[in-house]
Amino acid sequence: PVEKETLLAIGNWIKTNKNFVYDVTPAEITADNATIVKNDQHYYAIIRDVAMQANANVAMNVEVKKVIINTTKKVKNAKYLDNNRKIKVKNNQFEIAPFDYGISMYARVVQFDLD
């Protein structure tokens, strides 16, 4: 049933992103194209409507989202929570890669620190 699939998807998302789900608060900084929260150790950018990769021969181009962290401090140590891949940050901006083919979680979370 659809309800079971939805609950399993939500459970998988929480399992993947458990590092920040339970103990975050709103952050004092903002971002373009993301919601920023923090805990005692890190900041997290939550990016909604992240697409899944697809074969270019059968799907339209996937929009790449750009996130701009609005702070005078330097963003460092950025990585995706779902796969721990590091993200290249330049001038406090980074692009959000689509989810790997076959994986769709709607929202992608990036963990980062400020210097």
C-alpha cells in the first residue's frame, strides 16, 4: 500500500539523516535555497526538491541547485549526510548534486562548519 511505502521512505530518510534530526535549533544565519539549522557541533543546510539522476537519453535535464550561505564567516567541511561525499565550497556557495540514480529522498542535507 501507498501508506506503507510512504512510512518506509520517511523512516529511511530519518535513518540516513539521524545526525541532525533530533537535536537541532534554528541557526542565526540564513541561506538562499536552503533552510539552516544547527546543533552543538555543526550547521546543516536542508535543501528541498532535490531531483534524482537520470539517463540523459530518457529524461529531461536535472536542475542543479546552488546554495549560498549568508554569513561573513567561511563555510568549511561541507558534506552530504546521505553519502558523506565532500562538497566543494567557493565563496560560501556550493551546488547540490542530484541523488544517485534509484535514490530519491526529496530533501538533501549538507553538514558544514563555520570558520
